[in-house]
Amino acid sequence: MGEVEAIRTFLTVADQSSFSAAARLLGMTPASVTRTISALEEQLGVQLLLRTTRKVSLTSAGAAYAARVAPLVEGLARATEETRDLQKVTAGSIRVSAPMSLGMKVLPTVLSQFSIIHPRTSVAIELSDRFVDIVEENYDLAIRISGPPTDKSTIWRKIRPVARLLVASPSFLAQNGTPKLPEDLATLECLSYHDQSKTETWELSRPGQTRTVDARGRFSINNGDFLCRLAVAGEGIALLPRFIVEDELRAGTLVEVLPGWTTPEIWLTLYYPPYAQLPLRVATFSDFFEAFVKESWDGGQPS
């Protein structure tokens, strides 16, 4: 590992106060991060970090060194990025966060086609239905399906609306009855999309009327595909994006519930850290992703 890479590793450990957290961000093993820091300390002849069983912290020498080298590393990264952008070069790596269900259904084809056109751009995808902090967790881009953003520090770009609908299996409705109004859901088993074991709230509207329903039931899951499988198994009614349940609706294993009622609009959105200017490789991937989604979904795929 070169000196600049070693310094970047040191700065990441200092920022994360953890060798293992730095290793995850850098795509390294904790052992290699430890070796890199030890080699840097040996080269400098000073101890940069204090290691305890609970955390890692800077020594006074480490704090002084970090203050001196951090602007240099940032400047070097900025100069590299600007030079690539000037030459229209998209080489480099992109770290992307995406929701599990959308990622599994869409991103394999996106990456396969993108790599043909841009073979020098590497893309690291991390799938999670957790609402990640893209600044704190060092992502270049996050793909989200959500309402309006609440993290005002980020830049966001709407791609397209995502339709949602209430669904249940025919067997569940035959056994428990088909709701005619939103208030009927209060007596039925609902499958809640949420983490931390909380109950989801559904807002349902039709012209001149709006109803709010607590999606009470035995299960609370933070993954749409999982909820879809539970609904198919007859465990309750779920509110899900159409692209997740389209195959099941077509096969008849799920049917729409309360078809005359709609939910608040959510969007497929791209989120970025507060870049002064979007790096070319990130902008290129974003444009490619947007074009792919609009072409495939408008060409017959679910919205």
C-alpha cells in the first residue's frame, strides 16, 4: 500500500474511532487496516492511535498529524476528480446504497449493461432497507423509495413516482371477509412495514375523504419481499409497491384490496452527499440508472 493510501486509512480509522468500521468502509480486512496503521506509525516513529478494548482514539501526535494531512488528502482527491471530469473520464469507484427489493429486481441488469459501456467504473452496491446516512457512512449515492426527504443536508433527484396498493391473498379474504372501507381494516390482520417493531400507519384517500389506519397485526417487517410472501401465505393485508407484487397479482395469488382508495405519493429518488459539483462517474451512473428505469418501467414494468 502506498503512502497516500496508508494516510487515507489512518484518517478513516480516526474518523470512525474503530479499526473494524474503517475496514468496512474501505473494503479491507481489520487485520490489514491494523498492519497499515502499524507500518505508518513505524515509518513516522510516533504512535498515532491509542487502542483500547472499547475504542480507538488519537494521540496528541496523531491529532496533529491528522490536522496536517487531512487537507492534503482532500485536495489530492479533489484534484484527481477534477482532472478526470475535465477529460470526461468515468474511471473510479462508486459506493451505492439501495433498498433490498428494488436492488434485487433492477440492479443486476443495470450493472451488467452499465459495465459494458463504462468498464473502468467499479460499482459497490450495498443492499439494505435501513434508512442510511449517506454522509456519515460515506456513500456516493443512495437509491431510495420514500416520501419527501427529511435530511436537508443531502441533494436529491426524483426519478419517478412509485405506485402502492393494498393486497391480500384470496384465501385470507375468503376466511376473514373483504373490507369495503378503510375502517374495516381495524378488525383484520395487517402486515406492517417498519423496523424496530413499530406499527405502520396507512393513510388512504379518495375524492373528498381521507382515512388513517394503524396497520395492527402480529408481524412488523422491514422488507417488502418478505411482506409479500407473508401476504401470499394468507397472513394478512399488506401495503406494498406495485413492482414488488406485480407477478403475484398476475398469477392471482394476491388481489388488490380497497381499489378505490389511494395512498400518499412516494418516489424513486436518488440522494447524494452535499457535493459542490456531482462527480462525473456518479452523474454518469445516475443518468444511466434513470434512463434504464424509465425505459423499462414505462415499457410495461410496474410503476
